Amino acid sequence: MRTKFISMFKTWKNVLTKPGEQTFAAERSKSSATLQTALAWILLAGVIAALLDILLTRLTEMWVIPPDEVDFSHPSDFIVMITEPIMHFRINFTLLYFEFAKLYGWLWVYSGLFDLAADSVYRIVNYITIEIPGWQRTLARGLLSPMSFLVKVGVYYCIATLLGGRGQFRRYAYLLAAIAVPITFLNSLLDFLPLAVVRLVAVLPDSSFMRGQNWYYFLSGTVTFAASLIVLAYWLVLLYFSTKVEHGMTWWRAVVSVVTSYQVVFVLGTVWPYGYMGILEAARLLRW
């Protein structure tokens, strides 16, 4: 058992710190490169990430006050120069999601689904979001992570196959799990960065509780978002290597596969939250 754990952590470390075709070629040839291993890893990472998310929520409630109660100080010109492009990008990114909500609203209306199912969907979502405690929803999401992982791998695999890929689903799932698990842990740790700074700044000499709150909202609004984009870019690089190696693809086919797969999964990921918001948009359209 101990040997398996050591081998597991070594795999995650190699994939994360030694990106390249040689690394993924070595990993895909292991006897442990199975779908069962991949799903076990994803379940483990999903549950741990869910528990960390629950802890993060509790600590935020204890240590952070609402933004309308914070006495925000004017940041230096240097900080504004660095963070302004990030803030603009984040705003535009948020606006993109609202465009998806408008699109789903249009689909609800003109597909006829609004009269058929909108009321039921609205009631179900309201029950889930209001009646079920947040920590239970978070834990359930972690327990169901293998299912969402299989859907994503299925999309990646189908698109790679359509572009001439010759890989095996089980090995491909194993390689993607070896990427997803350490990236998941890294993102969870990044989420704790603003809270750690809050506690540190609040106890420094010549500092204050309110200054710590300022730093929290500054980091969560800009730095953490920028760091998550860097992690996303690195994940795409790892996805490229895993796709190229497992499917025996040329570099340009692997790039097309990765870009197309990510776009498809990104759109599918908007269905749950913004499909629901689309119901509200559909109701607005019908009033007009």
C-alpha cells in the first residue's frame, strides 16, 4: 500500500514538474495506466478539494467581512498599473458568461422548452440551492467528480479520434487524471492565498484588521484570478503533450484537438449555471 502511494505521488510530481513527451510516454506504459486508477485518483482529489472548499468557506466567514463594510484605501499607482489590465480582463470574462445566459434564454424561448419544463427546472434548482446546505452540495460535487471527469475525457477522446488519434480510452483517461489531480490541489491551495495574507497582514506591526481586508479583496480580485489563468495555460500545455503522445498525433493535430476540446467542454460547463439563468432571461424576453 505504501509503495502504491509513493508511486502515485511520484507520477503526479513527474507530470507536473517534467512536462514533455518522454514523461507521458513513460507514464502510459505503466501497468497501472487503467481507467480504474484514473477514477480512483479523481474521486480522491474531488473529495479532498471539496473538504478544502468547505474549510475555505468557514474560514472566510470567520475572517472576512462583507465588501460594503470595508474601508477601502486608494491603492498606489504602481498597483493600479499592474492590476488594471487583469480587472478589465476579468470583467470581460464575466460579461462573456452573461452572454451565455442570454443565449440560453433565447434557446428556452424559441425551442419551446420554456413552457414545457422551465417551471420544473426552476423549482428543482431552487430546492437544491436553498434547501440543501452549501457544504452538502460541495461534498456531493466532489463525490460525483468521476462522472464529470468521464464526460470530459469522452469529449477529448472523441475529438482526438475524429482528428486521426489512435489512442486507448483507458490510457488517455489515466494520463488526464495524472494531470487533473495535481492541478486540482494547486488550485485549491491558490484559493487559500488571500486568507493567508489576511491573517498575516492583520498581525504585522503598524498594520490593522482593515488593511488585511483590503489585501484580501485585492488578492481575490486580481492576483488569484491571474494565477488561475496561468495554471489553466499550463494545464493546456500538459493536455497537449498527453494528447499528442497517447494518440500518436502530429503537433498541429494535437493543438487543434486540445483547443477544440477545451472550447466544447467550456460551453458544456456553462449549461448548468447559465442555463438556469437563461430561464430568467427567457421570462424577461416573453414579457416584452
